[in-house]
Amino acid sequence: MESRRADVFISGDSGAQLPAPGYVDLLVRGYNVICGAIKDCANCGLELSRNTFRNNAYLTWSEVGMVCLCAILWTVTRRKLTSCLLQPVAKWCHLKPKDAMKMPESAWKFLFYSGAWSYSAYLLFLTEYTFFQDPNSVFLDWKSGMTIPNDITIAYLIQGSFYGHSIYASLYMDVWRRDSVVMVMHHVVTLVLITFSYAFRYHKIGVLVLFLHDINDIQLEFTKLNVYLKNSGSAYTFINEFISTMGCISFSITWFWFRLYWFPLKVLYATCIASLESVPNIPFYFFFNSLLFTLLLMNIYWFLYIILFMVKVLSGQMKEMKDLREYEEEETGKARLLNIPDNDSDHPNLREEEGHVKNGIPKEKSV
């Protein structure tokens, strides 16, 4: 790959900050670089991959064990917080049964992503790191087995363990939605990216990826919480309706800006193009970029839901805001998640239909 560097990269000092790329630049130069990398990898095979992994992956069993332990702690913490705080709050707010069922999930995710994104923002803007402003420089000082700073290690432990928890939570704790299979796949891809980017010391680009994605989850869950509250009959209904409307608009804009604009032009440009400029034989180039492109495709998939939502709102087909991913039938079930007693008169519909719903999907009665 060394021979191609003068043809595909801007000449000059390797430490100079490159100008911000555009979509066309990314597509053209990315295509040329990837095609050249494929040609140079004619002798690549399973044995070379094994040796590359053995020589460049640095991950201890104690680190794996710590992530697994923290994932269990996230699950236990969520269950305790839900039963001791979030469910009582939902009942105190007099939410509708369907909203009381979903509110603890949104509140939990809102709390986590708010903290996680704030920490990522702190790393990127309040420390000496400059890889948000100049993402093409993230691989300039890359070395196999290099030491990861403690503040970034903490971010990886938090995020890696949470996504490990999220795979379990999507299957057994969250409300089942139309995109839940894609969501589980997203969590798996994200966990693999976090694990391998840590092991191969691509931690700088990892922090950037997390920062660009977590902000949308904050806005989504905060908007959903206000949608639930505006339907509760509270005196603050108008305020919640206004906040949910503004949250929906903000969510749509930032989704495109962070995930479909900054993500390809900062992250994919750096990993596809700038990485080979700094490290011509960078390990697992195709593997990591294929995972990142899979993440981009998922972002496009969910953006189609956003477009569909906006079309329905503007055309008057939707009278009130709701999550288009959710099944209509889930409004009647899953009382077991709320631990509603048999004699509870506040949620009769949930108790009556509990036996007909699993993960939000109706099932037939047993006879």
C-alpha cells in the first residue's frame, strides 16, 4: 500500500490538518483507496488474519470479566431503579396504562445516554484531545499495543458494558417494536466495534463514534417522556406538548447532522482514507470499515422512519405524535413489567390482556 500514498492522499506535512471533506470527495477518494487496498491484499487470507490478530490485539481476560460484571450491574441497577423509582413516578403522574408501561424504559435510557454523551463531550472539548476538530489525525501516532489513557478507558468500560446489557435488555426487558431485530443487530455491531477498537487501539475514533450517536438517543427518549406526560392529564400538558414538538424537530435535524453528515465525513473519511495514510498496513482495515458502513446503513434505515413520521405529520395523517416503530397491540399488555397486582383496579386492561402479549406482540390463547 505504501506505493499508492502519493496518488490518493494530499501531499504535504503529515501533521497538517486536512480541509473538511465533502460527500463527493469521500466517495471518489474512498473508492480509489478501497480498490487499491483490495489489490494490495491479494495475498490476504485466514492465516494472515490470525497472525495479524495475534500480533496486534491487546485485550486481557480481566478486562473482559470487568465488562461482563458491569453489564450485569447495569441490568440489576435498571431493575431496581425501575421498581423503586420509575414505576412509582409513572403511577404518581397518572400516566395512561400503555404509557406507564413504556415510561421506565425511556427514563432509564435518557438517564444513561445523558451521562454517557456528556462524558464523551467532555473528552472531546474540555481536554487536550483534538480528534473531533481534526479526525484525520487520529491515526498519526497509532502504535500496536499503545497505552490507552485512563479517561478513555473509563468511557470504553461504561459503553461496552452498557451495550452488553442492552443486547439482553432489547430481548427481555424493552418493549418489542418493529425495528427490534435491527436494534439487537445494532447493539451487537456496536459492542463488536467497541471491543475490537479497544483491543486494536482505535480508541480515538471510537470515542468520536459514540459522541456522534448518543446525542440522538437523549433527544429521542426525552421527547417520548414528554409525549407520555402530555397525555397524562397533568396541568403541564401544553408545556409537554410544546417540548415534545420541539424535541421531534431537533431530533430529526441532529439525526441527519450527526449520523448522516458528520459520521461519514469525519469517521468514515478518517477510517477509510486517513488511516492508510498514517498506517499503510493498518490491521483489519476491511473488517472495521465494514462494521462502520453497517452502522451507517442502520442510521439510514432509521432515518426512513423519521421521514415517514414527518410526512404523516405534515399531511395530517397523524393527529398526535407516536413512535411509528411500535405495534398498536402492545397498548394492552405486559402488565408483568409493572408488577401490577391481581386486585389492582388502576390498570384493568393490562391485567386482562397479560396472557395475550409477549414483547408487545399478540399471541394466541392456549386452549
